[in-house]
Amino acid sequence: MLNAINTKLLIAILAALTAIGALLVHNNRVNEKAAADAAKAAAIFQQQQKNADEAKKHDAAVNDAITKDRKKHNSAAANGSKGWTTYIP
């Protein structure tokens, strides 16, 4: 009878250890998935930052080109915007 109790006790301990092992494996998989998702999110964020910086540079270049074009073709800009200061009605 003592042998049967020891066998049942060992089976219960083995079942508990198996459950603990399964939980650890599951936890490890969840952590790996979370790390992969975080890395993916970081890569997406970096790409968005890069795109935003490129768009900002492009906008600044277009704005500079427009400003240069206005100064080149606008007589008031060439005269320092003093076109109407000497106007007498």
C-alpha cells in the first residue's frame, strides 16, 4: 500500500512539473512574440521618421525654390518692397 501511495505521489509531482514546464514554454513564446512585435513597431516608427524627415527636406527645398523664384520675378521684392511708398495720388 505504501508503494501505491508513493507511485500516486510521484505521478502527482510529475503532473505538477509538467504543468509548470508548459507554462514556462508558453510564457517564453509570448515573450518572443512580444519582442518581435516591438522590433517590428520600432522599424515602422524609424521608417516613418525617415519619411517625415525626407518630406520636410523636400518641402524646405520647394519653399526655397519658390522664394528664389519670387525674388527673381517680382520687381517689388527686388526694390525691397518699396513700390508704393512714393506713390502720390
